[in-house]
Amino acid sequence: MDSPFPLLLLLFLCLSPIPSFSIENFHQAFPIVEPDPGHTKLRLSREGLEAIERITNPIAAVAVIGPYRSGKSFLLNQLLSLSCYEGFGVGHMRDTKTKGIWVWGTPIDLDINGVRTSVFYLDTEGFESVGKSNVYDDRIFALATVLSSVLIYNLPETIREADISRLSFAVELAEEFYGRVKGQDVAFEPAKLLWLIQRDFLQGKSVQEMVNEALKRVPNTDGNKNIDVVNQIRDSLAVMGDNSTAFSLPQPHLQRTKLCDMKDMELDQLYVKRREQLKELVASIISPKIVQGKTLTGKEFVSFLEQILEALNKGEIPSTGSLVEVFNKNILEKCLKLYSEKMATVVLPLTEESLQGAHNRTKDEVLQVFDQQHFGRHHAKKSVVQLDEEIQQVYKHVVVQNELQSSKLCEGLYTRCEDKMDQLQVLKLPSLAKFNAGFLQCNNSFKHECVGPSKAKYEQRMMKMLGKSRSLFIKDYNQRLFNWLVAFSLVMVVIGRFFIKFILIEIGAWALFIFLETYTRMFWSAEALYYNPVWHFIVATWETVVYSPVLDLDR
């Protein structure tokens, strides 16, 4: 007989809870963004995101960007007081060590204006390394620019034109989001730019003077378009001077390949001193990341990163326009909701002109709100167009509802008048005055109460129905009145002789009966009677007796 132990073991394993493979040691570097296989776009890495999501404090980020093999990873380790073997990976090979963007899993907690803030440090893949496209570099730069509170531009020796060109995205971004009215919430505070020049001597110039000189316009007598573009960036960077700082850092040691094995006492002491000053500078200028007017926790920071990455991956090249759309998405939805709510308060149906007027007023009000709250100076036009298109879609729905309500109202009024005309056709005591009063009442109530786009169509139906009812009533009116008067005269003969016994009533009744019967026999038809003045007098008397605003004998 086979042993039941294997079966019991299998059952135990099936019923046991599956362990979750979460990160336990955050004291290491994690990728948060990696290149796709084509090395042109970026994709998220869950490892690093988990390290960020666990943070509940407001978050700030320090990102280091610069050319490959410029010592970015080593610099970050120095700022974090980590060795190369425990911090960010440092490579001495030709191929770059860092791929995408990496984060140090353990943030540094700082007290910034009374707010406990978790500061993450981000390492980025270097520019101009082998096997990458310029567009990929631009995406890395753009993402680092948007995510960081302090952007350290790590440059060896000097500032080249290519280094300035790299800042075109940062300049566009700043131009889009600066210029908001003071006191209003900002979409986000663009990163403070820290020019970090690593060189041993500056030939008698301060590092700020070196940066200022690099940002001076270059003469362009030949009309070179590339020089014009770089000069525009220079001008913008000069205007944004309040948001940038320059700092110099000497070489830590001549033997760069052995830096990872050296202690502080072995490094150039001027470097050590300047490094500590750099730490203090970063701590003094950093602030929590603000998006849509509020600071971000870890989960909110990751959500923001996901939105930005999706926007930057759109199209062939990253653009500030795609980012502006992300920031304006919530505002656009809020404005669209405001339009819908205001239009929902409009009582339908309305005339087309009145509805169009309500739409225009509400739309202008909503666009004014959007204009006050939207982000982006130059690229917000697409969001405005999108808002206008979505407002038009909502308005089309309102127009359809107005047509339905108008049709429903006018149909009800038409049916009510039709029933009224049918009732007037069968009056027990036929009265042209009463018919005309009912006819006029129907016509007036329809004109005043039926509103909206369906009015014209129902007006035609109404006029046609009323015309037919009037013709039919008049056609039957004289004949019914004639028959009623004949019967009335005979009844009055009986009443005058047998009940009241008043000879004058009997004579009058006989006279009426003889007149009616004799006249119709003489002219072979009752229709000839209807043109007789005596008949007109009889009709007028009848109408006066049967119906008046005070007395209605048909009730």
C-alpha cells in the first residue's frame, strides 16, 4: 500500500498561504524607470516604485543629470555618505552603468519649514552614451526635470553649447508654468537648477561668473538657426536666474579609478570641505514636491510619475505640450462638470435663442474659470480646444433634451386643445360664442405655453386642427340650432297651453314653429333661412340667452 505522506504534503502546500515577495531591505538602489528594448522610450520598474510608495511624508527629490562617465553616481554616493560598494553602482567601463533612472531606497528625512520631508536621491543615465538616441536622452532629462525639486546639472570642467541645449526642455517647462498669478495654486514648482562644475581652478572667476558668461548671447552674423535656438535658451535661463544656483567642486583625487577605495582622509581636503558645503546648499534650497497645489506622499508621487511618463512617451519626441495636458486634465474635468451642473439648472424647454444664450453665458463663465486655473502659457490651447469640444458634446445632449421636452409639452397642449374642440362639437346647447371662446382660449394658451424648437411644427398642426374644427362646427351649428328651435317651439306650445296656460307664450311658440317650417318649405331647404335677417336676430337672441361670461346654460 502506498504511503499517504506525499499526498498530505501536497495538500498542505496547496492550502498554505502564498508568500508575497515584497522588498525587505530598502538600503540599496532600485530602478524606477528603465529603457524599453529599443532604447527610445521609458517604462516603469515596480521595485523602485515600491520603495517610494511606502513613504507617507511629503516627498522631495534630488536628481543628478549630466554626460555619461561624469561621476554622477559617485557624487550621489558622496551626498548620501555611502561607499561605492553599498550605494549607487559606479562604472569605469565605456558602457554606462546606470540605465534609466534609479532611486536610493532609503530617503533622508529633513525638516523643511516645519514640515518633515522625505528626500529621495535619483541617479540618471548619462547623456551621449553609446547606443542611445537623442530622443531617449531627452526623455530622461524631461522626466528628471519634472520629478525633482533640485536638479543638479553635473558638468566636468566647463559648460558647452550642447550642455545649454539640453536645458531647452527645462526652459520650456518653466515658461509654461511660471507666470501664474501670485497666491494661486501652482501645477508644480519647477526644479531649482544647480549648476555643478567639477574642476580644480576657474582662472580667477567665480563659478557664478562662469555660468553667467556661458549664458551670454553669442553673435550670429551668419544667421545660423542652431545658434539662434541656443541664444533663446540662454536668454530664458538668464531671466530664470532666481531659480538657479552655481557651485564648483574640485576633483576628489587625481586617481579617479581608485576613488571608491579611498576614505575621506585620503581625498583632497578642499573637495571634502566643498562636498559638505554642497550638502548644506542642497538642504537649504530643496522643498517638498508640489503638484496641483499640494505636497505628494509616496503613492501620490508614484501616480504622478506614471502620468508624466505616459505623457512623455507620447509621440516621437517628449513635449511640454503633453505635460500641460496632464496637469490640465483635472481642471478640464472640473470645468466640464461645472458647465454640466449649471446647464442642468436651466428649466427646459426653451426657445432655441434662449437656450443658445444660456449656453454662451455658461460657456464663457466656465472658460473664464479654466483661464484662471489652467496651467501652461503656450501649450494650453489644445486643452482649451478639448474643453470646447467636450462642452459642445454636452450642449448637443442638452439640445436633444430641449427638443424632447418641447415636443412633449407641445404635444400635450395640442392633445388638450384637440379634446376641447371635440367637446365643443357636441354641446347640448350649440353656441357659437362658446365655441369661439374655447377656440380663442386654446389658441392663446398654445401660443404662450408651447415653447422650444417643436413650436413651429405644432403650430402648423394646431392651426390645421382648429381650422377643421371651426369649419365643422359652423357647418353643423345652424342645422343643430334649427332642429333645437323647432323642438323648443313645440315644447313651449305644450307648456303654454297645458302647464302655464298663458296664451301669449303659446302664440309666440306657434309663430316660431310656423316661421321655421313654412320658410324651409318655401325655399326647399333650411340653408336659405340662414341668410334671413330674422334668423340672424333669432341666433343673436339665442347666443345671448345660452352663453355669456356670466351665464352658461350648457353647464
